[in-house]
Amino acid sequence: MMRPLNAPVVSWAGKRVWIIGASTGIGAALARALAERGARLALSARSAEALAASVVQGGVAGLQHARLLPCDVTNAGAVTAALDSLVADWGGVDLVLVSAGAYHPMRADALDREVAAHLIDTNLKGPLNVAASAVPQLLRQGGGAIGIIGSVAGYGGLPKAVVYGPTKAAIINLCEAMYFDLHASGIGVYLISPGFVRTPMTAANDFRMPALISPEEAARDIVRGMEAGAFEIHFPRRFTCTLKFLRLLPYRLYFAIVRRITGL
């Protein structure tokens, strides 16, 4: 059996976990899942009200003790201040999970510069802001991990993803590069690649979403992946493995099959 690329998570009890983008969707579901497993949580999102509402609606006892740290990932100073506050309180952090993201379906004949800039700021500059603050802290500690939620839209070009897809392709590259740079220092890196998940973001889609799953199913798969020490955690596999296979095909076949599957 091949060795896992990251150290497997044996127990979540007492783990100091900072989830950024925790008010809705996958981030909120992850907060509930890890609270149930005994993790010590800090939760961030742009809106303090949305964070508080998510904790109340979560209905998990452990969430009531979570530290709420409102911040916007596009604001580097705010991210650093939130982490400094957390480290001052906890003495360190074991896992940083970046779930904050933005989505807007867009085609090449309708490029909107302002929307594109927002997607790039949130989906790429945001994770870079977090990494620039969190990685030095993890190195000072001599351990810990960082995980970033990307998307299978980063595997290859897809219809209606002319800006969103490239931001997620950059996340794949970023996580791979960070793994090379940090693995020898004992820092874990998780690339999290969901397919279609039923969230407020995907509610904007007006096309069929194959293998659509719930945020709770996504959180379950992410937790299992980290417990197994995986580098890339992709799900649902019946969909993600198909997309991985398509990328091995010549472009003529790739374009034809994607058009047929999506109808776009």
C-alpha cells in the first residue's frame, strides 16, 4: 500500500481548526461535522451576522463554543489580524481550511470585467492572502496543515466557466506548489476538489448538474480524505473520475464529449 501524502488525522478531538467561509455551504457543513467530532473551532466569513446565524442553525453543541472571527479574505490585513488574534488565544492552529469563494456563470461572449475581478480577488487572491499569513505560523509551530477548496472546474475548460474555471485551475497549481515547498517541513496541504454541491452559489446554475450532492455529503468526504492523509480530496468520484479521464483525451474528443454532457 502506498503511503499517504499527508499525515493522517487520527483524532479530531481538541484539534484547533480555523474555517474561513464558514457561514454557508460546504464551510458551514464542515463546521458542523468537525464540531461533532470534538474539534476546537474558529469560524470566519465576511458577515458577523451570517456567522452567528450559521452557529445557531447548525444545532451542534460544539458550535456554540466556536470562536467567531469575521473577516474578508480579499483584505490581507484583516486575514492577518484574525490569525494573530486566534494565535494569541489558542497559542497556535492545527488546520486552516479556506472555503470562501465566489461563483458567477459567464461565457466568453459576455465577459464582465467587474465580476471577473471579484472572482479573481475572492477565489485566488483570497487563498493567497490566507496562505501568506498562515504558512509562516505553521512553520513556526513546526506542524499543522492548510486546505483550500477548489473545484473540478479547474481540471479543464468548461462552458460558462470562462473566469471561474481559471481561478480554480490556479488553486490546483497553488496547492501542488505548496506541497512541494512545505512537505519536508511537516506541513500538510490539502487540495479539495468538489463536483456539484447544492449551495447558494450553485443555485445560480440553469443547466443540469450531474451527480449533485449535499453540503453534508461534501463535508463527510472532506473529513474522510483528511483522515486518510490524502493530498487531493475529490468527490463525488463517479463524476470527478470521469472528468479526470476526459483530460487525458485529445482536445477534439474532449470538446465533443463535454458539449454532449453539458448540452452547452
